[in-house]
Amino acid sequence: MRFLILSVIAGALISTPAFAETSQRDLEVIGRALGFMEGVSGSDRTVAIVYDAGSEAEAQALAGAMSGGLSAGRVTLNARLVPMADAGSLSGAHAAVLLGSASGDAGVFSAASSAGVMTVSTDMGCVESGQCVMGVQSAPSVRIVVNRGAADASSVSFAAAFAMMIEEI
Amino acid sequence: MKKQILTTSISALVAGLAWQAGASAQTLDYTAMSELFGEPVTAGATGAPQRASDVPATMVIITGEDIRRFPERDIPGILRHYAGMDVTRYGFGDGQVNIRGAATGYTPRLLVLVNGREVYLDSYGYTAWATLPVQLDEIQQIEVVKGAQSALYGFNAVSGVVNIITRNPELGNYATAHVDGGTDSYTDLSLVAAYGSGDRASVRFSLGSTRADEFGGYPGNTGAAGFGDVEFSRDTLALEGRFALTNKVSLTTEFTHSEVNQVESTSIALAAESEYEITSYRAGIEADTDLGFLTVSGFRNEVEVLYSFGLNETSLTAFAVEDLFKVGTRNTIRLSAEYRDGESNSFPAPGNGDFGYETLAASVMWNRKFSDSIELTLAGRYDHVDWSRDGDLDPALYPFSREDYDVTIEEFSYNAALVWRPEFGGTMRFSTGRGVLAPTMFDIGFGLPVTVGGNTLVISGDPNIEPAIVTNYEIAYDRALSPTVDLRAAVFHHETEKDRGAFGPVPDLFPPAVNAPVFLFGNRGDTATTGAEVTLDGNPEGPWNWSVNYTLQSVEDDLSPFGVNTVRDYEGATPSHLANARVGWTGERFRADVLVNYVSSTDVPMQPVFGAVSRVSVDDVISASFRGEYVINDNLSVALNAQNANFGDGEQTNANTLTESRFWLSLRAGF
């Protein structure tokens, strides 16, 4: 019995993706980066939070951080909660923060990119595989990675100075 | 370098209010970028925007917040507290900044720019810091790039480059008024403001005025006697307009004017009082196009300096075109071409014909990110310079004819650097560069007869003078030792071949080859500096922060004999050890800073009167400075400054003047 439990635990450890929850600091980095996105005017940005069953609490926490508008550099972020199943209704948002298994999901990326929404995640595997436009980490230091193919597919582009300072793949 | 902390702080809220995302986002928005990445950003190392931790050079970035905490009145005073910066204070306003050895008054090796415009004086070849039309309150950041940087910046950027960037008026209105009053009749007034009308136009205005008693002369220097009675005066004005012509194209125009009277040490260690009047015009267009980020810019400097030996009038006109773009996801490329036209009057003796040069230069920079841990930067530049003189010289005095001045100089310079982020953490930089220290107007065209003891002697430039070549090799390592302590370290070897300038008390040419003995500016030999710098910055949680740094410089000269052919003695004049320590405390209403600076002993040249050259010993110097600030409210603050508090009436730091303690009270109103 103990061996079974151990192996189940071991299996769970191996299969769980090794990224931390999206924090408020990550959100601020995402928000500031949005300030350098081209083709948008004004200082309001709508950030959709796409979540699955396992990340609903995380989604609620992020939406709470943005309630009343969260200031990040030049922009003010407002949240819109979007369950993964409703990914088709992302249109109108500027960015979609992907949580849990929504991150890396081809269907979510397809829905977002055709709506011109920038997909972003703190899971670097998502941006590396091209299912996210941007990958963000805020600790131990700020790291921003943009997948150019995914960006083109989502009709997202950035100010030249910003593009030169981040990692593009 | 302070760590920036990402927070939804008051500054972020205020920042979010006034700006419109996308308006003129081309010019590097230093504040927004540094808040995003949590560290300073710069375009000063390669011409392309980069995070401070990515730059392929040893760089110091001093932000406006940092500047405010120093009990210093000018930029050289601030720079001396950083690693690798050997600053000698020859007069109240004359602080010469030497990096990587070859310490001298009127140093030609450091290129200084304000918003990309050269403020270094290429007539004589030095920077008169007091003439910079910038007030400390309006500085966004000061960027210091160390080592040979000619491939990006051109001639004379051989020990380093200092670029002073002012706050961008497009990014928000501000107004700061600053009044200082202190000992030795020190008064300083500064007024800086920026105002934007709509999204399309904004203006920056800057006014500064300083008066103070100069430092007293060093007692052993008879030529400096009476300097304590000279009044240092500085008045500067700047006006800048920025216009967003379209969402992708912006225009910048700037006018500046400075007038300064100050005591200095010349390049031949002669103490002197000089008067400056400098006017500049600058314009630039930046466009974000499909071909990349294009910049077309130009400036004109009109300089009049009344030296003790004559009036010099020089003008410099420069145009540059630059294209910055990415190729694929991994390559950033910068192409640029430049034209310069420098002219000087016949100087110091009139009637020998105006002279000057024209330069055409082209440069390329390629930066490639091979992976997220290896990045390579290569840059190269080619300069073609044509000198000429438009009149004949007095054949009774000068050994050169007008045709002798038709000289062409062609030189390559390069920079190569590898930035590597190893598995064991931190960032390593391996770099090398070749810089060119070109002959200045004085080196080539100077002409002055002098009478010494009834005999006529001639001091002359030499059109055959060759550029000095500086080669720099460096290995650097930066690392966050803990979440609150940063380490920055570098070892370097810096060589100069055919160092140019400065004659000694013995002429180079004698009769019968010439009519009267002639002293020539010339190439005087080689010098090399090997050294290391280490900085530790601590930013723990809470009100305290601290910083310590140490620099070692070991110099070896192979120069013409001191006291005969040259007054250059870099081995003697370059201090072997420099050290700094700083502790700061930041509270709700009080801020305090204590700074200690150490410079080890030197032997420096002195020439109280022309022809009498000697060496003077200067002991180790330790200085302690303090600053305490009380924030009255959001707009008003008052600070007490004690600069070199332990020097009293005068401490010997060079052979020109004694450096005195100065105390002043500072009142600052900001909106």
C-alpha cells in the first residue's frame, strides 16, 4: 500500500508542471509590458484571466488584485474572468493571462490569436511551444520572452525599443 | 547602482495618470522601462536599448534619485564616489575625470556628451565641466561607459564615455527650483521645468547660476598665487522642444548657452584662469519605420575661450544618420554615418590662417543573442579625417608651410564583447576594444611665439602628429551575492601607443634648422595601466543602504623624459589605490548620507611659470562628506551639505590649488 501511495505521489510530482502561481508582481510586469504594445490607445487595458477548474482560486485572486483598476506603469488593468470553456469569448480583451492547463492549450491559443488577444503565461513552456505570445517571470529577476510566430499570428506587435530589450524566440 | 523595486507605489499611480501609451514611444522611456525590468536601462553601450545587466561593457548608471543624495555640486564631484573614477579637483569648477590611468589635467581621453551632443572641447581636448548646460535637478541619468568606446562614439572616447541624459519633457510636466547658499560666498540657483501642450509638443527649460570663491592656490605654486581671490562664476541656459510630428516620427530641437569663469590646470600643468562662452544648437528627427528606427541629427557648437595665452574661437558642426533594426529574433544591427566639420581661428597668434578638419565616418554594430545565456556584440568604425589651413604661417617663426597642414588621418576602431550567463550564476563579460585618441586642434595648429629671458621661442602644433591608439582588454563579473547585496568586479589592461600632446621645457627643434627654438606638440611614448575594480552595493530591507568600492591601478610608462621633453608622468600622477564607502539612511522625513573617499599618494607635475617644471608629492587623501535632508512636505525639502568636511582651509590634492571644505544649505521646491 505504501509503495502504491509513494509511486502515485512520485507520478504526480513528475507530471505536475514546475511553475509557480501567477503573482501580483507577475501581473504588474505583464501590465507594464502591455504599455509597450502597439496599436492601442488610451491607458485602459482589459486583461482576461483564463482558468481551469484547478486554477479558479488563483484566477479569483488575480481578479481581486485588479478590482477597481490596477496601475502598472502607463496603463490601468481591469480584469475579466474567462473559464477555459468560454475561450471563444475573449474578443475585446487586450491580453489573456493563462492559468493552469489553459496555458499551453492549443484551443485557447487559437481562440485568442484569432481575436487579436495577446496570450501570456508565467509558464515558459507555453511561450517556447508557441501557444503563448509572451512568457513572464518576475523573480528572481524580470524575464520577458516573446514568441514572434505567436505574436504575428495574434496580430500583436511591440514598440521597437521594447522588442530590442526582451528575449525573442 | 540601486535595485529598483517593482511596486504599485505612488510613483506608478502618478505615472499612469498623465501619459498616453504610444505617443512618441520611440525615444527610450527610461523611467517606464526601468520600472518594468527592475533595473536601469540604457542605449549607451551599443546604441541599442538594453537592460543594465545585459550591456557588453563596464557601465555605471547614476539615476536622478542617486544624484540627489550626494553632497556634491557638480558631476565630477558625484563621479569620484564610483569605482574606477579618479577625479582631481584643480579648481572650484575644474574637476578632471580620469579612468583607467593616464591621469592628467585637461584630460582628452574621456568623451562627454549631453543628450548625445558632444560637450567635450575638441579644440584643446578636454571637458570644462562647469560649462555643461545641465542642472543636477533635470538629469534623468548619467551613463558612464568605461574603456575604449571609439567604435560607437568616435575619436577621443578612449578611457570612457560619460553621457548625461536629461528628463524627457514628453513624459510629464515638472518644475524644480533650487537655491543653495554656503561658505566662501557660495550661491547657486537652478530652475528647471518641463511643460507639455497636448500630446504633440513639449518644452524643457533650464537655467543655472553659480558664484563662489575659488580655492586658494597651492602654496608651492607661485603661478597660482592669488587664485583664491578669483570669483568662480557659471551661468547656463538650455531650451529644448520636442514635437510628435506623427505617432511614429518626432522632432527634437535644443538651444544652449553657457558662460563660465574659472581656475584650471592646463595640459602642461600650468595653473590658469579661463573664461568661456559656449553656444550650441541641436536638432534631431527620430522615426520608427519599416526599415528600422531611423535617426537623423545634427548639432553645432560655437566656443569662445579666453585662455591666459590668447582667445580661441572654435566651431564644430556635426551630422549623423543612424538606423537601428532587428534581423530575425536574435540580431540587432546599428548602422551609422557621420560628418563633422571643426574650425578654429589662428591661435593663439593671429595671422597664421584659420585651420580645421573635416571627418567622414561610418560604423556598424551587430549584437547577437545566441541563447539566453550567451550574447555577442561586435562593432567597428572607420574614420577619415582631412586637415587643412587657409593661410600661410610666418616663415620666420614656424617650421611648417600651409601645405604641410594638408594631412589625412584614417583609422579603424573596434569593440568586441561576449556576455555570458553561466550556470553558476551571475554575468561574465569578456571584452576588448581599440580606440583612437586623435590629435586636437591645438596639437596640429597651435602657434605662439613667447619671449623668455629676452629670447624668442616658438610653441607650435605639429601637423605630422599621429593619433594615439588605445587598446583595452577586460574581464568582468557581476553577481547578486544575496537578494540584497550586489557584486560588480572587473580586471582590465589598458594600453596607449604614441600618446600625444604636451611638450617639456626643452625645445624639439633648434637653430640652424629653424630661426628660433621650437617646442612641438608631439607623440611622447607609450603607457599602460593594469588594474581591477570591485563594488559591493547593499540594499537590505529597511531604511539603510550602503556601498563600498575599491580600485587598483598599476601604471607603466615608456614616455619621453619628464622635465625635458614632456610633463607627462602617468606612473607618478595616477593613484594606485582608490576607495569609497557610503552609508545612507532613508526615513519618512529625514534622509542622511555619509561618504568617505580615499585617493592614494601621487607625484604630479607642476609648472608655475613656463619653463620651470618640477614634480610635487601629494600624500594619501581621505575625505569625509555628509548630507542631511529634511522633507518638509511633498513639494519642499531642505538639506545641509558638508563636502570634504575634514579638509578645513585646504588640503593638498594636486599642485594647482588647495581643496577646501565647503558647507552649504540647499532649499528645493519641486512640482
